Amino acid sequence: MIEHIQGLSRNQTFLLPNTIEQYVQKDSPAKFIDAYLNKKDMEKLGFTHATPQENGAPSYDPKDLAKLYLYGGINHIRSSRKLERECLLNMEAIWLMKGLTPDFKTIADFRRDNAQAIGALFKEFVAFLKNLSLYGAQRVFIDGCKLKAVNSIDKDFNQKTLAKRIKLMEKSVTRYLEELDATDEREAAEEEQATREVEQQAQGYRVDKLAVLLEKKAKCEELLGKMQKAGQKEVAFTDPECRLMKNRGKIEPCYNVQAAVDAKNHLIVDYKVTNEASDAHQLSSVAISAKETLGVKHIDAVSDNGYFDSLQIKKCQDNGVVPYVAVRRCSSGQGGAVAPGFTADKFLYDKSVDVYVCPAGQNLLPFCSTVSRGMDMRVYRCKKGVCSSCRFFMKGCTKSLFGRKIWRWVHEEVVDEMKQRVRLQPEIMAERKKVAEHPFGTIKRAFGAPYLLLKGLWKVGGEVGLLMIAYNLRRALNIFGVEALIQALVK
């Protein structure tokens, strides 16, 4: 009978390699991480403790801590405590850190204190990969992703729920006061010393609990007053800067992470972390920043209909970004529900004579000008009596006695041109989903990061930055390989 493969006896003496270098393979990602960060000027990037201090205890070199985080990132190790453990047990990590064993607090503080510098390091790495022609630098796909914050939904309130919580506390206070009164009456009627001692202990417990409750109630009332004064709609107790957002079909306290992804190799060009739940106002800032990061004069930006905002589209156009935004399903254009054939997008604009032509063939002429949501608008409507005599009046089209109105932005031609581009190039929109959602799927699933570890918008920005660098690093390693990337550093 063939026996199983047997391991060595734990009591057997055997010789180890002479150096730790022999434990780390040549194609280990740790080799490139070490070589790349050794070439970086950490002081120029803005990392803390980059220059040794003249007085006090020596600090860790930020290069070493950055190496540890990038190594942990591509190996799906995010926790500072787990990274501390890797420095003791993992041969690659021991080699990378040259035997250094920083404690978890030092590791965590590095990530917390260097959010801006991590962003600068991300841009440096993008520039390095761009020199290797890994970026097409012609088209980026923009998308957003919600990452769960360090805050329970039970500790997130709006003004209404906070007021309700205060009322419940008031009822609890009233109930405890009634219990204390009842206890006082029983004490007066009972004569046995043992019974009185038990009652006094119970009373003391209730008084302590009542004091805690009154303190919580006072804090909630103070917080509600501040919210009402500042016009703040929502507050979170654990992480005050996160917000409730729809995430995977549930409402959770989250941050909204935006990313611009290059079409060529699905590499991230730029990112942004915000606590705004909607994507509607994010397009121009992310797209323009991506264009500047790539160092090009013009770039295409493709996104879904959640980014459809006329002002954002115009701002992109004015700054060298050609937007391709999926068009939202159009409303009635007058605040009331109408038949599908009479929505605002079915009214065709004739630029030569400055009129809208309705589906029934009638002309809507310029009527007046107004301002809506900070946009200069022109209002178009039919001549008096035309709408009321139409066979679709009160049936398929408007029910307004004043007739149908269409609002047009003064720069609407920019949006019209974009809609035309989207119609003529549907393959670009079809490509959007597989490119834009690739990084987020990898980060949340393969990297195991559907949630955040830090609190506060600033700190979360640094945490997300490390995830973005780790994603780009993993993609580059898969495309080029370790040895080729190290050789590129020498050139």
C-alpha cells in the first residue's frame, strides 16, 4: 500500500537558508512594492515623519508603512491588527519590512494621518503606469459605489426620528418618577429593616438610571436644536459625516465613492469620496480631475443616467471633457402625468425658427423667461386657444387650462448635442457597465472591502486611496508581471 506524503518530524534538526532573501521568490509582488516605494520622495508627497526629527524617539519611515499597506491591499489584508500579525509570521512581509514589527496603533495612525499624501501617491502611480502605455487616455467611464460606514443604522437620525426619540425618553422619565414615588410610599408603610434596605437599593438603581436617561435626553434636545438652527436634515452618532444611502437594496449609513476608469485596461484614473447620496452633481469634478491626471487636453467621459444634470454636462463641455451620459426617462415637463407619447422629449425643437413642435403638429412659441434651480430658462407654449381646441387636450396631453408649456434652458443645445452622440454611438454606452463596474466589483468582492474601517470623510479618503492603489497595482502586475515592472523602474 502506498503511504501518504509525510512531513518532517518537528523534533528533527535541519538547516535553514543563509538569508531571508532566499525565502522570497523573484516574482513576488513584494519585490516590486519595495523597489517602487524606495524610489519615492515621501516628504515631497506630503507623508508625515518623512524627515527624521532631531529630538525625541525615532519614528518609522513612511516608506516602510506604505509598503506594508500596499502589500496588505493586494493580499486582501486591511486591518492594522492583522498587518501587525503579518510582520511577525509572514516571510514576505518580514522581508518587505526588513524585520520591523510596528504595533497596530502605529500602522493605523499612518493611514489616518496621511489621507492627502496617499492621494498624491495614487497620482504618482497613475503617472508611472501611463508611461508604460497602460492607459489609453482617450475615454474614461465614471461610476459610483456605496461603501458601508462605521455607523449602525440605529444611531443615524433625522429631525423627525430624533424628536420621536426625545418623546420616548420623556415617557420613560415619567414612568421612572412614578416608580420612585411608589417606592417612597412603600417605604413609609413597611417597618422591617431588611425590606427597607432592598427598596433603597432599588431606588438608588432607578435614580442612577434616571440620571443617565435625563443626560441622554438633554444631549438629544441640544443636538435637535443645532440641526434645526443649521438646517441639517440628518445626523449620525458614531460617524457624524456619513449619510443614509441606498446600498444593495437596503438603506445604510454609507459614503459614496466615485471613480473614473480608463477604457483600455480598466485601470482607475482618479477617485473621489463624498457623503452625497446622489451622483447627479459628481460628473464634472471627477471627469475634469481625470483629464488633468492623465495630462491630456480632451477626453470622453461616459456615465449612466444617474449623472444626468444639465449644468454638469455644460461644465464638462467647457473644460475639454466630451460627456456621454445616458438620458433619463423624460417627465411631462409641467409637473403632471401625461400619456407616454406626450412627454417633454417628444416635443421637437426647431432651432431655425425657435419653436417647439408638439406630437399633434402644433407650434409652441417663446412665451417668457424664468430662473429654475439656478438655470436661465425660456418657457414655450401655444397661442391662446390652440391647446384647448386640440383633440388630445385633457386626454393625452395637458390638463392645464393655460395649455401645455415646455421649459428650455438657454444652453440646451449642449445637452441636445450630447443626446445625439449617445444615439449615434450606442456601443459606447453598452461598454460602460463592464468597464466602470469592474473595479468596484473587484474591490468589494475579491478584495473583501464592501465596508469601511475608518470614520470621517477625510480619513475614509485615505482608506479608499489605498484600496484604489492596490487595485491598480494588482491590475498592472497581472498585465506586465513583477520583473517587467521592476525593469521599468530602472529606465
